[in-house]
Amino acid sequence: MSEHPVSPRHRTPGRAAGSNPDVRFDRLTSEAVDDGWQRDEELPVLRTEVSEEVARKVITRNTSPDLSFDRSINPYRGCEHGCIYCFARPSHAFLGLSPGLDFETKLIARPNAAERLRAELSNPRYAPDTIAIGTNTDPYQPIEKEREIMRQILMVLRDFNHPVAIVTKGTLIARDIDILAPMAAKGLVRVGISMTTLDPKTSRAMEPRVPLPAARLRVIRQLTDAGIPVRAMVSPVVPALTDHELEAILAACHDAGAVAASSIVLRLPREVSALFQEWLVAQFPDRAARVMGRVRELHGGKDYDPAFGKRMVGQGEWAKMIQQRFKLATRKLGLDRSLPKLSTDLFAKPPETGDQLALF
């Protein structure tokens, strides 16, 4: 549990995290002390702060055997969606910021990302393969409406005919259908829409600034009607809290037009464990012990096991049961399919002003 829990009545409105754990790389730590003065008032609304980073490169490489892609882009650092279970929270510590409230409220935008991407794709040694976006923080979080960094990135990928796989909880993706639909017609794009629960109250508690489940189902329909293939991503599956909804979520996504599905169990790396437990006691005190008992059963008796091959699916009998339920439900709905590999054959550097080819 967190060393400095926050009372439910003292939680920050519109935010999931109840505290700001110390940054693990700092030499000095802070500790909250009760000075004897009783505080019954709610905390004020915590506003989002956005700073900017001049990116030197934007394509990040990985060699993880658990991932189906070897490169990704993150238009933003931190995520205003504020999902309490987000495995990306610990990455904020590398910026000298807390994985707690800082992760949700102190964001970093990369306004030159599209420019740098164009330069990297123009390198004669660059070999195309699917770029994943949204695998760490959501490219369609609220600040994208104003910043449009993701849209600028998509324009570059479109110009190069470069394949892209997008993961999001944000309905703002519908804004970019004018770019995505023509790319999809060329076999250059697929989208994963993350659905954790169908219950709006549970969603608002876990994912305070994410569009509600009904809105995400509507955006699945918008995308599929435009010819953009959508994968329903039931993740994370939270034991003793959302796992009973597995079949219902898959059915709702299928009815909305999703053509495939995937699922990942809850994982609580580093600071996420204490933050999640703090939230769990505040929001669901009657089942907190049961949830964490199941989580530890999933991860070999620990809050989290980072081992490749285990961290996404868990281990033990309960994990096998979830996998079996998922397999049966997706088979019944026709969602048990692999989407075709995105095309790299069309990739080409677009002609620039003054190029000889532009004369013909």
C-alpha cells in the first residue's frame, strides 16, 4: 500500500491518482505529516500543465518478444486520461516527475514530432515496417484537440505510404477519418480501441478523463463504417472488478463493428501497484483485498511479474480460465482472427518541391 494514502473525500476531482509518490531517482524524499488541523474540504481542481520538448528523434525501437512491433512513436509524455492502472506511469520518473498525479497533470508535448518523423523516414537506410502509436501514452488524449501533433504525424505517414497501428481510448480519432480511411483502403492502417468496462461509473472512477464506454462503441462504428479495421482490446482485465464483463464487452464491440479482439490482464509495475491499491481502497473498499489477492495469484504471488511471456497473460488457474473464456467468446463472435499484415510495398519518399520527377 501507499505510504501516504489519501482519504476518499480528499481526492482531487477529475483525477484517478490520490497522491504523488516520490521520484525513485531523487536523493531526497518527502513525507506527509499530520499537523493536527482537520481538513474536511475537497481539494481544488488540479489543472493540466503542458510543457514542450524539442525532439531529436521520434521513432523508438524495441526488441521485446511480447510485442508484435519493433518501433513506436509517442506524441506526448504523460497522459491526461489518468487511467489508474496505466503501466506507463513509471516512465514519468525518468523526467524527474512523479508517476502519480504528475503523470496525469504535467504533460509534455513534442510539437516538432512530425518534422523529425519526416526526416527519419527520408533517411536512405530506413526500412519500413509498421509503426505503433498509443502503446505508451494515448495520442488522442484531450490536449490533442488543440495541439494536433498526432494529426500532423498521420499526414507524414500518409505522404510516405507508411503503415501504422494505432491504440487509443479517445474518440477524437474520428476527427482523422479523412486521413485514416484512404490509408486503410491501401492496407496501411489498423486501430485498436481499448475497452476496460461497460459500466460508466466504474469507467469514470478508473479512467476519469477517458470518453465513456458508450462513446467508444460509437467511435468503433464510425471507424468501421469508414472501412478502417478495428480490434477490440479488452485491457486490462481487472480481476474481481471487471473480469465478469469479458464476454459482454466483446459482444458490444462486435456489434459496433470490431473485426478482431485481444486481451491483457492487469499489470502493476513499480509505482503503479501502490497507486492502484490506494485508489482501490478509496473506491472499492469492500473488494480491495479480493482484487489484490487475484492479482497476486496472476503474477506468481507478487503484485507484478515482469517476465516475458507472463506479464501480459498472467499465470495460474485463474489466468487459464480467463484465456479460455476469451477464446470461447471470440470464436463464437468471429473475433478470433489475426488481422492481415499491413503493407510496406507502397512506401516511398514523396517528391519535394524542385525534384526533377515533379516535372513529369
